Amino acid sequence: MPASFTLNTANLLLLLVLVAVSLTTGVADFHWAQLLHVPEQMQLLLVSRIPRTLAVILTGATLAVAGMVLQIVLKNRFIEPNMVGATQSAAVGVLLVSLAWPDVTPLAKMSAATLSALLGMSVFFIAAAPFATTTNAAGTTHRHRIWQPHRSHGHLYCHRHRYPTTFIGVV
């Protein structure tokens, strides 16, 4: 292999192949050769296949960014959104909204998923806060509460970094 062929290039090529597979896969028959000659083929591509493929790509990118943000904020390179309950909480939110209001719009379902994911992660962080640990330069691990109410302002205050915040979590 040439030296310029990197992992990112391989991933891009794999993505392009999978996009082509996604565009041709579905319940209705789709043929690339008939795309310009049969109007139903073009409609199928524009109405069903392209939006579905773009939604899958954007969902994957969003989960990747959410995982990266969690890794940076929590300073743990092994954490992912599933570990803090975001995915499961979002699924529960969509399920509850779908059961309570079956005819609700997709935007309302996405909003419920977002709010329930934030609520689920907040519950996780609040529950995990008493078990927070820090490690000093010598490698000694101390188990203590990092977050506690600031006496004068009523905000939460991080004693490790010395800055007030309204985010409840384990740093």
C-alpha cells in the first residue's frame, strides 16, 4: 500500500461503499440503470433512500461527538454515551411519548429523546457524585465528594478546579 493511504482514507472509502449499499437496499425495488428513465425510481431515491442514509450518517456523527465530549468532560477516555445512560434514557423517552401520543410528530419524539437523555445522564451524575475519586501525582486515590454547595452563592463549587458551575457531575 502507498504511504499516503491512511486509516482515514480507508474509512472514507468504506463510508462511500456503505452509502451506495444503503441507497440500493430497501423494500421497494431500485435500479440505478432506471434512475433517469423511470420517475418512480427518482422519487424513491429522493423521498426515501437519501433521507434515511443521511439520518444514519448524522446519527453516527452525533454519537461520536457526544462520546468525545463525555470523554473530555469526565477525563475518561473509555467512557461512552451508553455508560452514563444517555442511549437508554433517550429510548425510554421515545417509547413513553409514542405510547402516550401515537400520532405525535417526529420532531416531538426527537425532543422527548433529547430531554429524557439529559434527564437520565443528570440522574446518573447525581447518583455517582458521592463515589467520585481523584488521584494525586503520587498515584494515591482519594474517595470524596468533589461537588458540594458553595456557602455564599448557592451554586455548586468544584474544589479541585476552583470554579463555580451549575453542572452536576463527576469531573
